[in-house]
Amino acid sequence: MMRHELSYTLLAAVLLTSCGLLDVEPDTEARRPTQMYFTPDTVYVMVGDSFVVQPHFAPDSVNNKSVYWVSLDPDIIGLERDTLVAIQEGWGRVVAASMATAMLDTLDVCVMEPWTLLSNVYPYEMVVYADVSVYGQPPREDMLVAAFVGDVIRGVGQPVRVGPKTLHRIRIYNDAEMPLDYAEVSFAFWLYDPQSLQRIRFPLVIPYTGETYGTPSEPLELKIE
């Protein structure tokens, strides 16, 4: 039996033993959950973050939404009561169990390194001026925009005020300067939302040219629709 399967079995046994299959009054039964689920069932956090995730319950009349948490990967995701703690980079899984019924559901957690960049690692750079929109709205101040090559971060957006609008200036760093090299290097842009704990990719991909993309008056458009 795999470790996660064994953990589920032990968790169910503990909950059934501790909570018991109790007789309940009819009016209480109507308020017991018949469904518990996470949507989305995968979240993204950064090393060092503490976060709280609440599963959804059905029916709407459920009055006991308390859950018991178990981390199946405690070296990646720690627990402090109802708070989850991102310990180190990697993928982990946590299990939530309804305290009312011992119903179980799982949540996958991707723990990322913080979106910061040591620019002195790369000798060359170019600048992107971007007008960012997320579902038709400007991004919130806590949202992050960054440029990546594969899984490697190469630039972090900095909000700049230009007239009535806020643009993102993204300095993108690269380790090659010659045109023969940049043809093989393309940058993808990602948004991180720390409220929804989601990471979303912008459709646009650009090659490294060493030149500026967009201007403050005519910025590049980065849209999530």
C-alpha cells in the first residue's frame, strides 16, 4: 500500500474511532454535510507563507464546517492548528476531514520559491513595459507578475504610474547577448494571486532581443481573459 493510501486509511480509522458513528436528532441530521470538496483542488504558495484554506460544504444549511487537517507531506507543508505552512519547495498534499461526519477530501499544494530574482547572476537585460489586465480589471496591488524561461524566473514586474494608469515595468535578465542565442530563448509571463492562491499564465510569449518591448505611452498588453 502506498504511503498516501495508508495515511487515508489511518486517518479514517482515527476519525471513526474518535468521532464515532453517533445517533443524531433529525433536525441536526438536516444540517450535516452530504458533500465536502475543494475548488480549486490545487493551490500555489511560496516558501515561508502561512495560509488558510476552507473546503466547501453542501447543503447550504450545514452548520458545522469544522475540519481536522493532516499533512501527508509534513516536510513540505506543516500544520499549525488550522493554518498551513509552506516549508520548502515541492508538491505536497493535505487531507481535510469533516468533524461532523469524518468525510474526507484532499488538497494538492505546490510550494514555490519566492518570486524574487538575483539580477547579478545574468549579465544582459531588456525591459518590458506592460499594461496588465486580469479578467478585464487592473491587477490588485498584492498580485505579482513575472517572466520565466521554463521554471526559471528571469524578471519581476514593478508597478509604475504613467499618467492615470499603472503599468508594469519588467526587467528581464538573460545570460546571452548574441542574436543567434536569443532565437532559442523565449519568455512566458505568469501572474500570482495570493488571495486565490492561484498561478495563471498569460498567453503572450516573447523572445529575448536585448531591446525594449513596449513604451510607457504604448505598452505591451498582458491579458488574462
